[in-house]
Amino acid sequence: MSKPSCVTEQQVLDYLADNPEFLDVHYPAHARKLIDATGRIAAQARKEARRLSKANKSLIEAASVNMAHWQALHHATLGFLACTDLAAFGQMVDEELPIIFSLAGARLVMPSSTAITGAEEAGFLILDDDKIAEILDAKQIYLGPAKSSGLFSTPSASMAAIALPDQLLPPVKGSVLILAGRNETSFSPDQGQTLLTNLAEIVGVALLACLESQDVAQRTG
């Protein structure tokens, strides 16, 4: 006995086109709603596909931005580790860091209670301890509107203030890295902090190494 051949979708469509009364006879109106729903299902599927495509595109864009940030962090690390004195370190903060991270400015702030000799000459900003605490807003990281016009030569719409690691010795401990954003949305409280925390750790460790290297050079020079 031969196996019956399968009816193709095109054959069904051709038959319905030639026999329009078929649905009226065999499928009442309420049953045909099931058939009519296929169009809505297809439309919903297309909508979901567009949503997923957009979501995937957003993820790819976010990953690209994230990769660019970590590449910038890598470049900053190499730059700071190459500094052997305070003058080079201050130049790295004031001139190179804004270029690497597309900032409006960057400053390293030391508390007046533990500030080192030559800090201001190197470009560091010296502030009272309570002023630094005010800038940080009693946090390790502050992100939001710029708080003080005296931190940078030109006003900044937003800023990030990151305390250098507490586990390091003074004057690194208590110092703060302050970054000026290019616009109001450059730094906001809802942003991730991992990158900034890592940057502060790199700056702190590199500054301590720079101070130790300079101290050794002065003692043996």
C-alpha cells in the first residue's frame, strides 16, 4: 500500500481560494477566530524579534563602551606606573588623565593634615580635612553635580570624587581623586562604580610607589 502524499500549505491556500464557501460551511465565525489569530501571532512574533534585536544591539553597544573604559584604565595604569617623581605624577593627573577618559579635568586633593612637601608645586590641591569630607559627602565615592568651583579652573557640570584606598599609608590615605565631567550626565549616582574604584586604587598604589622612589632617590642622591 503506497504512503499517502502530504498536502502542502500552498495546495490548501489554492483550494480555499477556489472554494471560498468552505470556511462558511465547515467553520462557523467563532471558530474562524482561531484562524484569524495567526496573523496577530505572527505580528507579535515580529514585534518580539525586533525587541530582542534591539536588546542585543544595546548589549553589544554597552559591551563596546565597557571595553573602551577598561582599555582606558589599562593606559592610565601604564602611565602612572611610569611616573618616578611628583612632577610627572601631577602631570599625569592634570594633563593625561582627562585625555584618556575624555574628562573636562582631573585633580588630586590631599588633606592639609598630612599633605607632603611639594604637593602644590606638583599640581595637587591641598584642602582641609572637613572640606574633603564635605566633597565626598561622607562616602568613598561621590557622583553627581559639581560641588565646588575652586576645584577646577573652569566650572564643571558634574564630578566624581573617589577616596584613595584607606589601607594605604598617609598622605595617600585621605587623599581624593576628583574628576570633572564634560556635561551634567557625565557622572550621576546611578552609574557603576567599579571602574572608578579600580582607578582610585591604581592612583593610590602608584602614588605611594612614586613617593617611596623619590624618597629613596633623595636619600641616596
